[in-house]
Amino acid sequence: MTDRNQALFDRAAQVIPGGVNSPVRAFRAVGGTPRFVQRAQGAYFWDANGQKYIDYIGSWGPMILGHGHPAVLEAVQKAALDGFSFGAPTEREIELAEEILKHVPSMEMVRLVSSGTEAGMSALRLARGATGRSKFIKFEGCYHGHADALLVKAGSGLATFGNPTSAGVPPEVVRDTLVLEYNNIAALEEAFALHGKELACVMIEPIAGNMNFVRASVPFMKRCRELCSEYGALLVFDEVMSGFRVALGSAQSVYAQLIPGFKPDMTVLGKVIGGGMPLAAFGGPREIMRQLAPTGPVYQAGTLSGNPVATACGLTTLREIAKPGFFEALSARTQSLVDGLKGAAAQAGVPFSADCQGGMFGFFLLPELAQNYAQVMTSDSPKFNKLFHGLLDGGVYIAPALYEAGFVSAAHTEADIAETVRVAGDVFKTL
Ligand code: HOZ
């Protein structure tokens, strides 16, 4: 039988760099042929060969209700009939903003944009504009989109500024980006002692989903908050992945339960708030958000910002996940996957650790959970690749790289979880 995935990949490579429109999709880390998706429904998608998979990527997070949820489909179809894009305001933008603010009260105002990269880039510009400072801290392994100043890896010393991680990013553009180790309080304190008064913000993924799944420890998060407040820097939460995914109130609500009175100054959102459509946002207190054009001097704009079809998709998704019991059920399902995988790995004698929150999870072929990027890097990547392909052959689709988190949707059934654990158990025995 012809492999249609391979045929499509070969054809794509002639007209699209690497055959993909986002690099991780090319399977370079794990080898093999990317699956070209033909259609998806609920917790599954079908590839170009007609092969069915249980989907644990869910568009890298947005599909929290599963694919093709009837209420979302209806809202999108209706919105599309009313017009695709106007470049003028609509009532639904207000409704979506109100819905977001209702659940994430650290934000008093929110600006809608089209992608997480755009939201992160704009939040950084606003933090710099609002504080009048240029330098900022980010953490190794946290990804905030591909804006130039954010594509930075750690420099040679703890408190030195970073180096570009991509060709085409001039060193002078990243000279104000300080990159520190995640969960390292001593490095954070040292950086503030040296540069605190010049820092516009600390930007952090509170639950990092771009180095697999790594939580900021509570003492570390507490110290981030204290130092930002002490030095007048803004604490910017990048919740593109964790927002409305780990809890209805996002990761900040999880930390607020552990650290009394905790809240970030600004929040960056994406993925779930668009329900699978290109939509993202950033927000914060009124006095900061009013620094944005047209009320303030910080420029930011977009033709597709607040797009009417995307807002219909996002708004309906948020209303569905705000229904009573939604997150309890999703969390229980995700926990049962993580527990099942741990049990299967233990039975096969494979070193394995895993964690989850709400509908987001991660695992390492390591005996202990990684706390930072360097520890994530110690994972056994040939073994991960074997696991990845074993799962894929068994009809289970996880991210094709060990640096990515996984996502469970409300459409995943107990039977899907059991089947996943069964397939994983068989593969673990071969590792
Ligand atoms: N930025 C995503 C990985 N964390 C990949 C997005 C995609 O390929 O769709």
C-alpha cells in the first residue's frame, strides 16, 4: 500500500521548508514520517492513510473539549455566516474579554491578538513601556514565542545576558535579556541584586510546557513575586499553555491557593482561549493596560485581532469549560492516565516519573521529575524515540519530541486511557 503520509511529506518538502509550517511537526527529533491529519473527532484523529490515533496533542493544547465539539461547531458556523473578518470592533470581543477576566481576576483589562508569539511579544513591549526599563529575566527552557528578544539561551555565567538561539537574531537585540535557571532561587536573587532596578519584568511559564512539564516550585514562585514587588519589576505569567488548561483560573489560581494573596502583574494567554482558532491575549491591571495605544504610548495592533470567527470559537469553548464539574472530571481523567503510565513503567522496570495538572501532563524517562532544563536534557532520548514510535504504531499520538507537554481533553474516555496504558505497557517492556 502507498504511504500517503510519506507521499504528502515529499510533496510538501518541495514547497514548504522542511515540509511543515512549524518545525516540531517534521518529526526531526524522533525520526520517521510525520502523520498528515485528514480529520479529527473527539479524542481521535485520522491520518492520510486512514489510520486512527488517540490524540494527546490536541493542537498543542487548545482542543480541551476534544475535536468537533457540537456547541463550538455551531457557534463557529453561525459566526462564519455573519462574516469572516471586519477590521472593526464586534460585541463578541467584549463578551470574550469579560469571560476571560471573570476567571482570571489578576487581569482588569485584556487585549486580544492572534497568536501566543504576538501576545508574548506585546506583553514584553508593554512591560518595558510601562516601567521605562529595558532589561528583563526569562528562564532557560521556558518558551515565550519566537519574537527576537525572547529567542535567547543562557549566557556563560549566572548573571550574564543571553545569546540568540536562532540565526537572524542580532546579539544587540538580546543584550537586555537575562536568562536564568528555572527553579534556582540563588540565581534569581543574584540577578536582582545586580540588575533589579533596571528590570522591566520577569517572564515565566508558571508550569512550563515547553521543556516537557516542569512546575515552578512554590518557594521559587514566592521569591519571584517578592523580588518583582521589591524592585518594581512586573511579574509576567506566560500562560499560553497553562491558561484555562490546568484550571479554570489558570496556573495562577493554583499558585494563589499555595501562596496567600499571590497574583502576577500581567498574563499572556493563547491556545484554549481560541478553542483551536488563531486567538491569544495579554492582560493586566488597568493602569498598565491603558499604556497601550490608543490610550497610551505603547503601540500594538492587528487586522485579525479579535477575529469574529475565532472569538466565537474561544467564547463557546470557555463557556463549556466553565460548566460545573468540568475541571474535576478532566483532572481525574488526566490523573488516571499518569497513574496508569507510572504503573505500567514500574511493572516493566523502566525509570519513569510523571506529573499533571488539570488537562496537562508530562513524563520523563527519569526516576525523578526534572526541575529545570538541564535536568530535562538528561532524559534518554533514544529510549524516548523508541517509546514514541511504539505508541504511534499502537495508535497513540504524543508529541514527537521529549521537550513537549501532553494534553488530555474532555473527550478522552476511560477506555481511551486504558488502551493508551495497555499500548505503553507493551512498549515499556521493549525499552
Ligand atoms: N509551539 C509548539 C510546540 N511547543 C508547536 C506548535 C505546532 O507545531 O503547531
